Amino acid sequence: MLYNKQIKNNIFIIKNNYLKNLKLRNIYFNNKKNKIFNYKNNYFEFIKKSKFFFIKKKFILLQTPEVEDFIFNYKLLNIYKKDINDSFYLKNKILRTHTSCLQNRFLKNYLLNKKVFNIGKVYRNDIDVIHLPIFFQIDFFINNYKIKKILLFLLNFLSFIFKRKFYFRIRKTKFPFTINSFELDILKNFNWLEVAGFGETNKNIILNNFLNKKFIAGGLGLDRIYYFYKKINNIKNIYD
């Protein structure tokens, strides 16, 4: 079966376009020769905390490969205009530029009406005070949900992380893989910082998978959220 009816651990991995159930387990590195593996960073604890929030909200974690096919990273997400210098390429693959690759891999196996999310590293050829070439991102995918509820969900997530007052704004935007798209910004040092985006999944993506359903897709930049949370001046310092 492509999809187990009884979901025990809420964790799946997608490999070769098929879903495979995984057992939830903790992996510890204990190598005396390489003490760096014993290094514990608050940022990675923050990532675990973010993952816990989504699983607690009854999302299923889908893991997709970091070395991705061009078709899943671009074409199937309705992305045709791209700058070749913005990405890192291998011979016949690409280091994924977003965790939105989750969408088509899930829709090709769509059998259950479940909320899913993907969390992991993405790669872009960009670096400055608020950008890193490697950063963590969460993408989520929900069926039969309203935009207003998504906004409330994102604000609940940010409140769960920050545990303090923050100012935000919502603005209309455009993404190739969603329609009626919005971005969520938070105020940091009198400047607006984009931390999330969401919208209705583009109809082309739904039709390409022979489905007739409405989905809401969204994504969060975890590096920027932690950058705001820790009150630091340069995003690269999140790993200190």
C-alpha cells in the first residue's frame, strides 16, 4: 500500500514518489574522535520545538529529499521563470530551493484527508543580514480550510514560539504555486521582516494530479523566526 490507514507515529518519508511509514526514534551521535557531533545548539532545539507544535496539531510529517528532481522543484509547482544563479545544481539534480516539493509528492499519493507538513534544509545562492545560503523551512498542506483560519494558526504558532507581544501585518502577494496569496511580516527594529506565506494551491497543480479538491499551502522561514526571537543583529549568528 502507498499509504497506511493507521498512522501510528505521524512520520512518513517519501522516496521514489511513494510513501513509506517510519518508526519515530531519536538518533544520538557519540563519537569521541569527532567531538563536534556532541555539540548542542539552541537553534536546533527550536526546530524540534517547531516540529512538536505541528505534530501536536495532528499534522503528519512528510520528509522529502534535499537533492531533488528539477520537475518537482520547479515545473510541477508551476514555476517556469527562474534565475539559474539562485540555486545550487548537481549533474542531473538540484539542491531543493523550498520544502514546497512536498505538494506534488503528496498529491500523487493522495488517499487520506490529512493535514501534512515538511520540515528541513533548503538551499539558495543568497547571503546577507537576513539571508543564508542554507536555512530551515516548514511547508504545510491542508484540505478544506479557510484562509482566515490559516492566519489564526500561524499567529498561534508564533505566539507559541515567542511568548511575548509582537506586531505583524498581512499583505497581498503572488506565488507561482498558490492563488489568493498572502505574506505575514513581523516588526523587528522598525523594519518589516517576512516570516511566512500562504494561499490556495494553484489549480494547475491540482489538475496535474487528477484531483478536484481545494487545498491551502503555506510556508514558514524558521531561521528568520529564530532571528527575531533571539533579538540578534545578523541572521548568521543564530548558530552561535
